[in-house]
Amino acid sequence: MPLEPFKYSESLTLGVELELQLVSLSDFDLTAASPDMLDLLARKPFPGTVTPEITESMIEIATDVHTGHTQLLGQLRAIRDTLVKAGDMLNVGVCGGGTHPFQKWSERKIFSKPRFKQVSTLYGYLAKQFTVFGQHVHVGCSSGDEALFLLHSLSRFVPHFIALSASSPYVQGRDTLFNSARLNSVFAFPLSGRAPFLLRWEDFERDYFTRMEDTGIVRSMKDFYWDIRPKPEYGTIELRVCDTPLTVDRAAALACYLQALCCYLLERKEAPPAEDDYLVYNYNRFQACRFGLDGTIVHPKTHETLSIREDLLTTLRNMEPYADKLGSEAALEHLYHVTHVGSDAHYLREEYATSGSVEGMLNAAIHRFREDSPLPDGRDAAHLAH
Amino acid sequence: MQDLLPISYQLAWPLAILVAWIAGEFGYRLTRLPRISIYGLVGFLFGNLASGVLPQSETETLMLLASVGFGLILFELGYRINLRWLRTNPWLGVTGAVEAIATFGLVYFVADWYGSPPLASLLLASLAMSTSPAGIMRVLNEQQSSGQVTERVLHLSALNCVLAVFAFKVIVGIGVFQTSGNLLQAASNSLAVLAASAGLGALLGILVPGLLRRLGNMAQDATLAFAIAVILLVAVTHAFKFSPLLATLTFGIVARHRRVTLNRTQRNFGVMGDLLAILLFFFVATTLDWRQVAGGAGLALLLIATRFVTKTLGVTAFSRLSGISWRKGALTGMALTPISVFAILLLEQTRRLGVDLVDGLPPLAAMALLLEVVGPIITQRALIWAKETPDTTENY
């Protein structure tokens, strides 16, 4: 199947996809609830789209195309409320977080759909191990060239998104010491990592995709698990490094930060992206996964060592004019707050310390998902009452 | 030869359990039928063929061990119950109440029509309300199922067992009062005992998690602590002639809801649970006499059919309202079929109180035997048809 032409989208339009956990409220383990959830949700119109994911204890939601923070957040909250209500009927807790803290991968069930079964046959346990939950943000691009330019220019900011969204410190019942352990599962796939450094869509199609297709390894863009990948059929680039945050408010804020960055990059004031930018890419990515906001990264152009938190604060400040233009000041405000109180991974570790168990931590995550923006001290009202 | 006889007495039970286990494993591999069905079948054959060999003196001990095995299962059931769900989805509670009460009414009506004495009909009706937690927990864990049928079967079983125990004790109370005229004995046999049993379970449900918290190893497995507490609880309720059924179930529910945090426990209480389950299902079936089974078979079949249809329709009726499809509703109702272990242990415990009801309930032995073997198979089929069991074509 040849690569389809890159469809035109209006620049800087946004769409968000969230992979969410379905947790049994009886024992807080993941539960194969997606067939029942989808069945119940199909009875009423859904404020967005909802689809099954590879294992039956995951569900994926997607928003429509938006231009601003307010509508995006509004729709995400409406989707959340619908999911929470359906979950209550079925004894299922819906929540964010990049990993489930103690599920056993061997107990997962592959959703009955040909593509999922194929993936499962090819990848074996990796497919079930892939029961991890990410946020994907789509940004509209007016051409394939614009998409590739943004894709490579954004590589320098990937650690910001990893650190801000990190919500997967626990795997198989243990603290991994990572803030985002989820990305380690993604890295296990042979076609993961970064996209090849090509800046023209024509080149990408001829010199990379067609040749890869000839090798028989890939058949469509879906076979690539890159951190940022172009999506020609939507006319977007898709940022895939974020863990699903514990709240939809944070998901909306992350999307709007990306939108502001793209708006800034399209003014082409920064030095153009170069292949050598990727020399530091995997190191920086590791730092963000492991240490989150406390990590240190190396600037790809100046090779200066920076604290992720400092670099993020500087960038947030520089993005303010763009956020003003796009109407997403509240989103940046939300992220400033995160740099002060810590990420969701930090919140989860605190909950673990307070409650003494991964189940208690998950209970807190389920309550947090139901809430709008958390209070300034980083704890929500439901938690305090709990 | 004379010296061998006492030895064969001593070896009878261990050998019987070995035979049951081997039959269960081979039977499961060959037929994929639930192991507990096979334990039951072997137990029934063994009990009737070798009744002369089985030392009666050990029955009391075995009964206690079987009660512990059942107590562990009831605790696990209670530990998986989320009472808040009954609040957030009131139709689930309505389903449970309607399904149980309709079963009571219709089974009483059919038994009465068939000519059973009123007291026997009432007792049969109250026992028929319940779904044996042992049957469903073993099958759910064996199949590793998850989904709405699984969740609902657990919650509906807990609900109808509590209702059945109450109905049963009240009716026994009335029966005792009618025969002996002693109101005090009647009262002590019914509600007071239930309240004390539930209170005892609730007390442990608060104390044990508190103790675990003090030990400070909450992240670790709490299986052992809960198992020891269940053994204690069964022994105490056994000694004081309370209801171990209600006590252990309450213990599980309270331990889960009164927790500071949740503790994970091993499914089925690990190897110990597996061992006691063999004993439980095997032992319970050895108590069934084939003469009684043959004698009550006609009415038993009629009552089983009535109960099956009522439960299936009762649950199906509210399935759409409670958030699942008609199909899943019907499968949930079907999956509620197992009854035996619960009913037989309830009767055994009543017998220890000096009220022997088994002889007065001719169809019960046949009902118990049929459902001990067939009930788990129906639950297993319902889960497979509901697609809530793992796909066995995935070989990893």
C-alpha cells in the first residue's frame, strides 16, 4: 500500500487521544471491561469518539478538531463525565496514569479485532506488555513539508512533554524509580524511537517509506511507533511520548503547550533542525523518563547542560505571547503549577506513601480523574474527604 | 489381616483425596469441565461404594476442615464485594432482591403443589434462593474470567446467600418453635445467632487490617494473616454454634470496606485454598446417600428447572436497566446455578444444633448432587459464552 498523500489541515488545529485504564472497583486490578463499556456507551450519543484498544482493559477516546483551549477542555470534560457515569453502572473505575501499578501482563486479554490479533501474534508478550496508557496529541499541518519541519524541530522539546505528563512510576507492584516507565515498554518495539531525518515529504515518501515498504517490514504508517510521527491521512503530526495524565485538565494543557510551541516554531526564528540534534536525543529522553522535572538535558545546538525544570520554565515564559494569541493562557498557568508541585508521578508516589499500598494509590488516581483542576496544594477535594 | 483394618481406616481419607485430585486434573485436561464438578462426582461414588471403610469418627474433623475451606472462599467473596456499587447502580440491588424472592416464591409453590409438607417446602425454597459462593468462586478463578457476568455473579451470589441464610434461619426457628414449643430455643436458633455471627465477622474485619497496618508491611501479601483469621473465626463460630457462613462473609466485606488500605490476597488463598477445596467438594458429596438421591429425583428435577428459569428470567428482566445487554443478563442468571456446598453445609450446621432436616427434605440430596456436578459446568459455559474467559488460542 503506497503512502497516501498528505492531506491539508489548517495549521495549529488540535486533537487529543487518551488511552485510559479500566479498573475493577472490587479489587482495583485491570478488568476486561471494554466490550461491556462500549456496549453501554453505544446506547447514547458520545461527546467525541470512543474505541477499543489492543487489550480489553483499555479504552481510547478522541476529541474532535479544536482550535482553542476552552473548547478542547470542555469536550474532554464532557467525555470524562460520560465515561465515569458508565463506569459507575458497571463497577468499573476509569482513570489516567501511564501504567497500571500492579497488573500482570499475562492476565490481559487481546480485544477481538483482526488487527489486534495480528499484532499480538507477531509481537507475542510485547503486545500484552503494551498495556500502557498514553496521550497522543495531533497538530494540524498545511503540508507534508510543514509536518516534517515541525516534527524535527519539536524533538528538542520532547523531554518537556515526558517530564510534564509522567505518571507511570510503578510497574508490576514496584517503584521503578522512573517517572515515566511506560516509555520503556514502547522502546521494546523494533520500529520505535525517532523518525528519519528528512525534511521534504517527497523525500520521506521516496527515500524512506517506499524503500521500507519494499523490504516488507512495514505496510503503513501505523507500523511505526515513533515518538512523533506524521499522519498523512489526517494531515497532522502526532506527539506520542506523553503518559496519560491523571486529569483531563492536564491533557488539555499539554496539548495547548504543544500548539503554542508549534505556533512559535512556524515563525522560524530558531535555528533550523539538523540531523546532529539527534545526537543528544536518546540521552535527554532517558533523563526525562527517569528523573522527570529533576532531570538534566543537553541542549542539541549549544551542548549546554540544563535542568529540565529550568529549561521548561524559560520556554513557558517565551510561549506566553503565543498562548495569548491562541487563547490558552490557562493551559500555561496549569503547567507552571506542575513545575512547582511536581508531576503526576510525584503525586502517585506521595499517595503510595500515605496509603501504604498500590491499591490505595490507584483509588486516589480514580478519584482524581473525576475532578476538575486540582487545588493549588496539589491535592483534590475528593481526596481530602476520602 | 486384623491389623490391616485400622491402618486402612487411617489411610482412607488421604487416599480418597489423592484419588479426587488425580481425577480432577485428568478430567480437567480431557474434558475442560470444572475440577470441582469432578471432585463432587468422585466424592459421591466414593462415599457410597466405600461407606463401610470410611471411619465415622473423623467426620467431625473433616466437617471442620471443610468449613474452613468454605470460610476462606466466603471471605474471598466478601473481599471482592463493592457495596458502593449497589448505591451507584440501584438496579443491581433490585435484580438481586427480585431474583432471590421470586425463586423463593416459585420453588415453594412448586414443592407445595407436588405435595411436600409446608415446612419442608419453605426450607427448600429458602435454600434454593442461594447461589453457592464456593461453586462460583472456584469456577471464576479457574477460568480467570473478568467482565460484567463475572462481577455480577459475585455480587448477586453474596446478596442471595445473605437473604437465604436469613430466610432459612427464620424458618428453622419457626419449625423448632412448632415442635418443641420453646420460644427461647427458637429465638436463639435464628436472629440472635445471625447478629452475633455477623458482629464477630465485622469485629475481625476491623481488627485484622488494623493489626496489619501496625505491622507496617501493607505492600506485602496479606493472604496468611487473613487465612489465620478465617480459621479462627470458623473455629469460634463452630464452637459456639454460630453461623460460620455469615461470619466469614461479613469478615471479608468489612475487611475490604473498613480498610485503611487494601491488601492483595492470593486468588483462592493459593495452594492451601486449592487443597481445602478438594476436601470440601469431595467431602460434601460423600454425605449424599444414593438411596436418598434416587428417592427424591422427581421433585428435585422439577425444582432445579423452576429455580434455573426463575433466576435466569429474574436477572434478565433488569439487565438493560442495570446497564448490560439482554444476552449478558441471561448469562448472568444462568451462571447463578450452583447451590450444593452452601446448602449442604447449612444443613450440616443445623444438624449440629440438634435439628436434623436432611431426612425431612427428600429432594434435597438429588438436587445437591445434580447441581454439585452440573452447576459449575453451567457457570463455566455462561462465562465462555459471555466471552469473559481468556482466549486459549493465545499460547503465551
